[in-house]
Amino acid sequence: MELPRTRGYFGIGAEGTSKSANVGALLRTAHAFGAAFCFTVGAGFDAREGRKADTSATETHVPFWRYDSPETIDLPQGCVLVGIELTDDAAMLPSFRHPLNAAYILGPERSSLSPAVLARCRHVVRIPTRFSLNLAVAGALVLYDRLIQHGRFANRPVAAGAATEPPPAATGHGHPIFRRTPPARLPRDDKGEN
């Protein structure tokens, strides 16, 4: 079975967390969903403790950045910071259009994202739950929603059950096309070959 391909890239991280196992579980989830990078901001993350939950050893496969403060967050050009937080003015996750290139950030256990981080976020998204979720669970829901939105899947059927139609064909970039003869702009040798 071929895994779904998605457009763009994403990273995910957490601010000010105190439980390394939560960060480890978030890293493992990010790795499973194909994160381009992971990060922490002002977190007391102990990698040895985190590995107890991150059985995929994400840090050996995905770049992992540790920022000391919100001011030091340095994302790739064009990457949009999206806060995941229970605020009244946050967009509801099911109605949110994920940026093509995004970095998602979750707040610490028993607290919220700092005002400094929220000020840097272009979007703030809320998972429609009655109360806050575990860090890794919240991250998994956001990444799953992103996968559904940016992946290529068949439409859901009207009745209960699995889709019967194939996913839509990929558009845009595909496998490289090789020409049988070189373009005229390339220099040729005496035999007419490159």
C-alpha cells in the first residue's frame, strides 16, 4: 500500500512543556505523519525521558530544533506559525484551511501558549473539545486534519462504509520526462550527440 502524498510541508512543536514523555509522544506522532521538522520553545525536554514515548527515535530522522524563547523561533521562509490553543477567538479546527507550509505549536501542560508566542502566530486554531487534551493527542488531531485536507483521498461515500472510487489522480509534479533527443540549445559534438 502506498502512503498518501501531501502537498507542502509542516513542522510541529511545543512551548514550555515540563513532561518529556509528552514531547516524546508528540515527536513520534509527527514522525509518523511525515513532519519536516520538530521543535521546542523554552521547554525542559530531556531526550532520554522522551525516548520512552518516542520509540521511532524521531530525532535521528527528523530535524529537531530547541529554541530558548519565542523571540528566537526561526522558521523557514514562507512557513506560517499556527498556534493550537483554547481561546475564544481561535478558528475551529474542522473549519480551518491549513497553510501549505506550516509550523504548529502547542502550549504547556496545565497552561496556555504565552502571549509572546501567540503574537507570532498568524493563525490560532482550537480543537472543539470541552476541555484541553493531552499534548500528543492534540498534535495528532491537528496533523490528521492536515493530512485529510492536503492529502489525496477518495471522497467519502454518502452511506456508511469505505469509498468505492479511487483517489483523485495527482496533478502538477510527476515523474521526470526524458527526451529522446536533446534540445537544440545544448551543444552537440561532431556526431550530433551531446
